[in-house]
Amino acid sequence: MLEYQEFIAQRRNGGELTKEAGADDAGTLTVVAAAGGVQHTLAALNLTDVLRRLPLVTSRSEADQVAVDFCYVNSRTSRRALISALIEAPRRHMFVIPLYARIIATLSAYFPEVGEGVEAELRREFSWLARKRFRGLLDTRLKNILFIAELVKFRAVPLHVPFGCARILLDQLHVQNIEVLCALLEGCGRFLRVQPETTARVLVLLDELARRRRTLNLDDRTLQMIENAHIACELRRARAAPTVKARTPYERYVRKLMYEDLTADTFGTVSVQLRRLPWRGLAQQNDPQRVRHALMSCFTKVWKLKHAHVPVAAKVLEEIGRVHPWFRVAVVDAVLERVQLGLEHNEFARSQRRIAEVSYVGYMFACNVVGTREILDLVRLLVGHGHRERMPVPGRSCALDASNDYFRARLVCTLLAACGSQIGQNDARAMYEAALLVQMYVLAKDQPLPVDIDYNVEALFDAVFTGIPRYEAWADAAQAMVELGSVGSEPVQPATARAEPIQPTAQIAEETENGTTPDPGDVNSDDAETGEMSPEMAEQLAEAEMAEARRQMEALDALLEREEEETLEREFNKMMLESTDARRTERTGALDVGIPMNLIGRS
């Protein structure tokens, strides 16, 4: 280190100005410029201030400003002082070296002796450091080689300089020189690889380094540095230009309205502009300008909208649906089909898209685009798709809906929360059934529930299902569903859909035993003529439905008990088999027990 300090002192005495000389040439300067009749006076500049700002440069704009300010105090002695200040960059602040190289490259275009002086000093310092093998000079060597690499990238030094430095390092290849060579390649290797005149020389240098690497016994750290240097010199693959879809002016206008202009404040304006589009012939697929395609794409791919704009899109759909009902039906059908497709694939990457779709359906219900029946059918689809009983049962697995997968619960909660309490205004039975479906689905999952799912369920019952009882067990919720009359039945049909009354099961059995076949036209013929059902017939029908529901519930309980017994028996047999195998493999030693003396005498 003492030798290096002597080397620095010698360089200062040989090239840098004394304090008195610098004060004579680097005086202050005031510049007055006129622009448009306005006088602008710049602050006084001197060389000392410019050199003091050098270590504080942190951005390219500051570096450019330092280069401009130096031009106002330029002189031969100032240039020599600047060269010395740039060479003595702090070795602990490597981030300023690219900025120093930028200053040198900027000034070299007007003052060539600045670049030449820096190059000569750096090459002189490199040669002196290459002859020394002090471990304490490694930081200084890295700073020197990084300075050279940055100047090469700015073309402030000739392109042959880094190859000369690399040749010196390869001739005396030891661990410290390998580290310096890797720093040089990482700094300007890719730049030299791109240049046509130096590509071949870089490849030869890399091949020689790879051969020398195989002959030397190096540690893992050094091998990794060489590998990183090779990677840094590789050319980046050219990225394919992004393909731009060819869209008609109408398509671009529709996308602008939906993706850029649509907000809660511009709802009315966007609705009017969309209704002014050429809708004639769109229902018959006559769409030369692809207006239908753009509208369907924007109104079905709601995940491309901001989450706060999804309810606004539902309002716009309701406004357009009043004038063009076919468009509302097409959008609802497409969105429901996407929801079912998401249930079949169950891809984690599309989770946010699926949440946006079900919330969109909920906001459609709030805007009277869909009805209670569609929402209830969608809840049944979400909780029962993929299950054999169309409802998850505790202890049974499903390929599409595992017992530890709670994403469908999030979908159901999102859907019903978007619908709000309006779901029970016109049909209290539908609201009660939806609450029971949610409880049965949640109770069939592995307990306890995750914190976020539990919070969503609690918030749903507090905001939407207020006053509906909560059940602690799946069997209690199933019994309530049986009493409601929805277990094992098709989705609820309107009262007008039933063309004829259902004949009681008891009456059918009695007539079958007597050898007669019941005729639907003979049952309650008087009532059929009037179109009404007698009280006795209604009571018998209710009793038959309750008996059928009890029978299904008993069959379900028996099936669950049988499965539990089979599971217990399998686990018991497995445990016994493992115990037997363990005893077979257990090594037994010779019996080493003392024998009483009286038994020895008897024998």
C-alpha cells in the first residue's frame, strides 16, 4: 500500500496544478445572455466548485451539467486538473464511474486532450497494478478496469485497449487476474461482441479463457465468475415485434368507450354513444365493420375493465338491452358459459377472471338484466358442478372440487354479495334456499375454514342473509333443505309450468295392488275440469312429498354410515398389516435370563 501511495503522489506532482496556479487560471465568470429581451445572469463559476461537484454526481443530467459548467472555466491547467480529479474517483463509489465516463466522452469531442490524458493515466495505472499482486489492491484494480470498460463503451478509448489488458491478464492467470478479467468482460464484453471489427477477437478470448479454466484447479466462486462473464458476453435474442391486431375504426371506437371513457360519471354519455352505433343487421350476423364482435368482446371480457367499472358496465348493458333485447340475451349466455367453462377447467391462473365474471352476473341481477331464477341456478351450478349428488358431501372427494379447495366458496360469496339483499325481495324461498346451499357447501369442506373464506361467509350472512338461521353441522343444513323440498329435485320451476297435478304415491301403490292401472285423466276429473286442486288432494300430495324426502334422507344417512364403516375397516386392516410386517422384520436376540438354582437342580 505504501508503494501505491507513492505512485499516486508522484502522479499528482507530475500532472496536477499547485493551489496558486489553479487560482490564477480558474477565476470566476459571469455570463449574461439575452433571450426575447429578458436578461438572464448565471451564477459565478470557478474550477474549484466544478471539481467539488464531481463526487456528488448521481444522474446523467447532473453529469451533463458538470460538463457544460467546465466549458466556462476551460483552460490548459483546468483540463489537467480535471483529468487528475477524474482519475482519482473514490474506489468505494463505483456507481460514479459510468457518469465520469460520460463527462469524459462529452468533453473529448471538444477537448481531445481530456480523453487522451485519462486514457494514458488509466493504462499507466493498469500496468503498474498488473506487476503487483497485493490482495489489498483488488478494489483499486477493479475500479481501474471498470473505468476502462466504460470508456470503451463510450468510444473514448480505442477498441484495442481492452484486448491488450486482457492479454496481460491471461499471460499471468491467477485468481486475482481472473477476477479482474471477468470484470472487464462483464463491463464491455457484449459491446465488443456486437461490433463487427471485434467480434472474432472476443470469441477467441472467450475460448482461451474456457481452455485455461479446464486446466486450472479453481474454486467454485472463481468458476462461477467465469461462467457469469461468458453469459454477459452472449448476445441477447432479438425479441419479436409485437403483433398489432387489425381493427376497424368502429372496433377502436367501441374499445375506447368501454376501456377508457367508461366511468360512473360518463355512464350516460357512453350509453348514448353506443346506441348510436350502426345496429342495423347485427342480430342477423351482418357485421362488415365488426361492431357486433367489438361489443360482445367488451361486454363479456369484463376482467379487462377496472373493478369499480364492472357495475357501470352492467348498467350500460341494461340500457342497451331495452332497445336491443337480443344483445342482452347473447351477453348473458356468453358470460354464463364462461363461468361453467371455468368450473370445468379450474385453472388457478384465471382466478381473478372468474371472480370478475361472477360479480358481473351479480351486478346484472342488481340492474334487472337477469332474474332470481338465473341466480339460483348459478348458485346450484357453482356448489354442485362435478359432484355425483350435485352437492358436496363430507368425506367424498371430487376431481373438480377437492375438499381443501375453497375457491368456489369465494365465487358464491362474491356472486351473492353483488346481488345484495334484493335477491329475497320477490322470492323469500329462493333466498332461503341459497343460504342453505351456501351453508351445506361450506360445512362439507375441510374445517376449519381459511380466515378470508370465513370472513366472506360471515359478511355475506350479516349483509344479505340477515335473520336466516345458521347451522353448525352439515346434516342439520341438509335436513332443512329436505324440509324445503329441494334435495334431489330439478331447479325450481314456475307455478305455471306444472301442466297437471302429481298423483300421490300411496294412491298409486294401492291401485297397483288391486290390479288396476291409474289413469291420469280419471284422477280428480272434477278438479281437472275446473283447473283447481281439492284440499284432500293437496294434503295427500304434501304427505307423499314429505314421505319421499324422508326416504331419501334415510337412504343418504345409511350410505354415509356404510362409507364410514368401510373407511374404519380399511384403516384397521391397514394398521394390523403394518404391525404384522413390523414384527416380521424385527430382529430377536438370544434369551438372556438368569435361571433359578432350584430349577437347575430339578432339571
